[in-house]
Amino acid sequence: MRDVAKQAGVSLSTVSLVVNGTGYVSDDMRDRVQRAMESLHYVPNDLARNFSQNRANTIGIIVPTIRHPFFATLTADLQHVLAGKGLQTLLCSTADAAHGEAAYVDMLRRRLMDGIVMGAHTEHAPDYWTSIHRPVIAFDRTLGEGIPSIGSDHVQGGRMIADLLIRTGARHVAVIGGPHTQFKEDDVRTTFPTVRYHLVLEHELAKVGVRYEYIEAGEVMDFSGYAAAVRSVFDRAPDDAVDAVVSSDIGAALCVREAIRRGVNVPDDMQIVAYDGTYLADMAGMPLTVVRQDFQALTSSVADCMMRLIDGKAGDGSVDDGDDSGDAVSDVSSHGAFGIGEAEHLIPVSLIAGATTRE
């Protein structure tokens, strides 16, 4: 830095301001410093700079697997948004890395990371996460009081699907999803807010006498389980036939392919609704009707909240989106019978009509 200051003809403090992006420096001075840096091939020592600022400028992102289109899309978008704020990301796929969650928490405790976005299932009790006393954001789940939770409004998504299928005359709806144990029906508390769309859909269909059936497809990374579940739907006897299927983009796409292979007319004989709206929804063989999660709003909310937590501006688990209009998000303390209880920041979803449902 002294060499840069000497060649640019400025003080060492001016070079420091330019390198760290802090304080005021005139455009002329900034140009002189940057030209000197280029001439001398000067590269700032980020490790030393972060140490002096007590920052690692690194965020850990924990997800079940990056093989799933939803988590692949989420992590790609989140990495892009965080990079725009000068933050690097370390990705942990819990299905592919033993002890990844504990290792990342240990890195956070030792200040090798500035924060964690927790988007995978955890067996740890809430006090484990609150005892870290470092920035942690729960994505699409709840970790405990004081840990901000950000995710999509799955109650809204469930109602959208129910309204569509009831209006179009569905009689027997099959929902293909993960292990039913995640619902924890004997315990109101669950870390999976995503199950709300299943619960709401079942509740709304039952009110009007539409048959609802849940079919397990294995864990989120078990694509063969989804394929087997889809085949089981089409193998039904005529008196037990399903006329509507709801699943993730993976299950819905597999359902379209199986319908085409077996000569089943979609949507006249079977309606198909996808939940997520990732890139896979555009490659199913025909335009899927989808409940689309707003990845841009989700990742922006996560990144903005993380910056506030790192800067010490939000320590009560609340999420301030900076938007007073109320259109983009909703903050809730419960969702009635489907709620969990901690403060949440919910992003609206949207229903995109495709060729796989009737009008």
C-alpha cells in the first residue's frame, strides 16, 4: 500500500479508503490510486482486511441437496444477490456431506463466517441455534424464538391449488411429496412450514367432499422415489383412478411424461399442478400449471436481513423489508391451525396457469 501511495502521490490513508471502500475520496484521487494499483499489480489482502474489520465476508448456506431444482435455483440466486453485497458463500449440502451442519456452525462460532442461512432439516433443539449468538436465518423453516424465518406463503399456495381443483371439478386428488413423518401430526411444532400447503389443500378439499390422498415419494433427493410414486398413480384400477396430481416440479414433470407414455389425456382425464416453478417446469413436455415461488424476493429478503444482522441492526428475530406498502411480504406470528408460532416473513406465491389443468 505504501508503494501504491508513493506512485499515486497520495497518503497511505487515502489508499486505505479506496481499497476498503470507506470514507470520501475525490474521483481524481480514486482514479490515481486505481491506476497505481493496476500499474503495480497490487491485490488487497482480503484476509488481513477482514481480520482488521472483524469480518469474514462469507456466508454459509445449508440446504438438503443441490441436486433438487428448487435448492439449485435458490442457492444460485442467493449466491448472486450476496455477491452483489460483497459477500462470498460457502455451500453445504447435508445429504452429500457428513457433519456439514455442525462444521458450519463451528466455523460461525469461530468467526470464520459472518452468518448462516439454514435451509435444511435439523434435529437440534431451538436453544442450540439461539445459543450461537451469531447471525442465523431460517429459510422455509423455524429454528426457534429469536431466529428470523423467511419463506414463501405456503398457506396461500395451498388455497390457490384447492380453489383451482375444486373449480375445475376434480374428484380424487393425489399429492406426491416427502415422508409423511415431517408433518408431525401428534405435535403442533414442526420445522417444515412447507407442509402447510399440503395441510391447507387437504382441509379445503375435505370441506367440499373431494377425495384427498397423500403418497410418499421418499426424501427430497430421492428422484427414483418420485418416479415410483408417479407410476403407482397410473397403475390404479379404474374404480380408484386419480384425476388430479399435485407435486413438486420433479413429480409433476414425471407425471406429464408418464401420462404421455400411457396415452392419458392431460388435462381432460388428469390434471397436474406443480409446486415451485423452477426451470424444470419449462421442460416437462407441456407447459405446467405451477404455483411459483418468488425466488428474487426470497433471496433479496434473506440477503437484506443477513446484512442487518451482521451490522447489528436486527437482534430480535424480526425482518424489516424496508417496504411499507405491504404488497411484497407479510410478517405473521401464526397461521392459525397451520402455524408454528415464531415471527415469520412470508413472500407471496403466484399461480401460473398452464396446459395441465382445465379452465
